[in-house]
Amino acid sequence: MFITPTIMEAAYNLLLTTPPFRGWKMPPSDDVVFIVLRTDRHSADHSIDSKGRHTIRLSHRKHSTLATVIATIAHEMCHMRDTSKAHHGARWHQLADCVCRHHGFDRGQF
């Protein structure tokens, strides 16, 4: 499977319709930049620019199935929701636990 920004956006929109995301007041997909990376150095990341615009980047080399794309987008959405400066701090872990309970993601891989 070759990942595109359109596929990433569709996964994001799907997740927005499900708990816990639908209660989190996440930005609409039109306000998020989706970028496909061509690296095998890391799987994905999330950033916020100086204007508060969110970017999710995902490596096509680390994602060969739709299931991994959806799980990784969900992971990055936890970063979007976590307003602390800690990368994988206590708050992020609480959010990730909640997402994994709702969606059945493997918490050890999340």
C-alpha cells in the first residue's frame, strides 16, 4: 500500500467520528497538514507551527497496511490533544490508554 496525504486525511476523519476523539474537540482535517515521508528512520511525528497549525507526517516505508496507518494517526492525535511539552509524558500515556481501550490497539505497539 502506498500512503498518500488523502489516505492520511481519511483516516483522521474516520477517527474523528469515534470515541474518544469525537469528544476531544480536535481540529477539522482542513486545518491539519498531512505529509508522507520517504524515510525509514522513524514512523511518524506531529508538530505545531508558530500559527498553531498542526502537521502530521507519516513514513510510507514504515506503514504497509491501512491498519498501521490508522493506529499511527491515532497515536499522533494523542500528541495533538496533549498540551504538555513532554513527548510521551503522563498525560499522553493517559490519552493513549483511552484510545487503545476504545479501538483495541496493541498498547505495547502504540
